[in-house]
Amino acid sequence: MDQHEKFQSKVTKDSLGSDGPAAQNLSSSTHELRDANVKNLWLIGGGLFGAVLIVLALLAGLFAFYTHHTTAPDTKASTFIAPDNTAPGPHIQSDPHEDLLKLRASEDSVLTSYGWVDKNTGIARVPISVAMKMIVKKGLPVRNQQEESKVKE
């Protein structure tokens, strides 16, 4: 008995537990004895091919449906309500740098010019440089002791 046959007999005895007819068949062959069922393979392949054909037919029908039921690109879609073309705020600035320059110019004109805050009550604004000179000249207002005690209470 050569080494291959000893290995085969040891494997068959270990795996099957005996030296029965199945073990003898297994030890005499070195490959699988059964073939694949060709009929089942053809049925599975045909089923898959048929499924692919059905899906392709459905997709072709869907494509034809959408091709015939689309509007021309230049026509507007009809809606029940006229669309409002203005976007809700805040609106995006087209030129933020220019907007900032305009804001700073308007703030500078308020800070460097005379004008009315409330004409009816006689409240006016003065340029900031004039206001600083007035404070240096007159000083800051000081509270009385009575006013401070009322504020603390």
C-alpha cells in the first residue's frame, strides 16, 4: 500500500467511522462522482434571462411614456397660483464691498454734520468733534447726592 492509499483509508475511516460501501467508493475515486443537474442550470439561467428582458421592456415603455408626455423646454409649467419671483429676505448682496462703503459714508455724514433728531422737542445732533469740545469746555454733568440715593433705592 502506497502513501496515498494509506491517507485515503485513514480519511474515510475517520470521517465515516467504518469501512462500509460508501467508504470503499470514496476511497476508490479522487473526484466527485455526481454531475451538476444541467436541466436546473438551464432553468435558472433562462429565468434570469427572462427577468432581464422583462425589466428592459418595462424601462423601454417608461422611457417612451416620458418622451411623449413632456413639455417643450421653452414653455412654462402651469400652476394654480402665479409664482412670486422675489425670494424671501434677507436678500443676498450683489456687491458687499460697495454696500459697506455706502454704509460707512452715511454713518460718517451723520457723525460729522448738524441735523435734527426730533425737531418738535428741539433735540439736535452736532458733529462729534464739536460735541467733544463742548464737553471739555463745560465738563460732564454731575449727579446730586439726592438723585444718587433715589437711584440706589
